[in-house]
Amino acid sequence: MRILAILLLAFLTSGVGQAQVRKPVPEVQTVGKGVVWRTSGNKDVQGRYLPPWKEIRITNIFEFKRRPVVGEKVTVIPLDAEISPLDLTITKAEKKENPCNERLPGLWEVELEPISVKEFFEVAPTPSRAAEYPFDVAVIYPAVKVARQIQKAQLTREVLPKGVSINTVKAAIDLTDDRKPDVVIVEYCCGDTKKPAGECDYTCGKTFKRTGNGWKLVETSAPC
């Protein structure tokens, strides 16, 4: 009995130790944002597309600083929409001048294959969004199969980069399936980092990626 108790204690201790070890964050080259764009053969008087939808793509992807490989996949994570993430193939990558300053390094304009998932055709837009642009997405390259959004209501200050306010979080993404953020995208008023985007005219942003036990700033954005 004593030997059995010792073995059981050793097993439990080993299990606790393993539970406390955080999985390594996958190597991610680019963390970006995009917009779902639905088009059709119907338009309203203001020129906006109306259902039934014929084609759906992800547009406005600007964060690729390094050339991606055409034919490889990205993971697209719908933000604040009840739709599961999906992988899409890169169909085109073309280098463009930096839109703010031609002397700065250029960016890669990326096109993805059209979306065929039924839910994208049926989902209603999030509040204050036009039906043709129903919601935003996060884009992870290369693809990470287990990537998921963590809802804002599940976040605490302790799991975010230092100084980030929960109300400015655009997206918190789990890449290791442990329900903790490994990527955090924030958007805020350029004059006040604690004030969320949407409450001002000029929006700035930052993207953080977890490295070891800390965070690394990998992207910043501001009006030109």
C-alpha cells in the first residue's frame, strides 16, 4: 500500500507540473486584420451591395511586411461573429509602395481565395456595419489550426500586455489552445491610449505577440 501511495503521489505531482508548462507559441510571420466583403448583382440607391450574395472575400489586409508564399494558407478568425475560424489559400502577393512614405519599406498586398462557407453568406452584420462589410477578421500567417478568438468578457488585465486597457482590445487570439491570449490587437484614440476606437476621429493601433513569458510589440499603426 505504501508503494502504491508513493506512485500515486508521483503521478499527481507530475500531472501538476505538466499542467503548469505553457505550450510554445507557434512561429508566426504576420498578424494582420481584414474585412469581410460580400458582393452580389444587387445594389441599393447608394451603391451598396445587397443579398443574395454571390462572392465573399477578405479585403483590406495591409500588414504583410515580408513576402508570403503564394499557395500557402492563412488562418482567418472572424471577430465578434459566431463563425469558426477557417484556413484560406494565398492566391496572389504583390509588393506595393508604403502608403504613408515611399522611402519606407514597401508592403505586400495579399489576395486570398473566395470564401465558400455557408455561414458567411447567412450571417447578419454586427451593429453599425453595412451588410456588405458585416464584420472584421484577424489574419494569421502561416496558418495555425487551433487559433481562436478570446472574447473580451473573458479577458483580465493580468493576461494582457502591460498598459493595455481591455476596452481597447480589438482581438485577443489564442494560438496554443490554452484559452490565454498569444496575440493581442488593440485600437485606440491617437490622443488617448485608454479610449477605444470609435470614440474619436483618428485611430491608432498596436499588435503584440507573446514571446516566452512576456510580450513583444510587432506592429503599430497611425494615420499618415
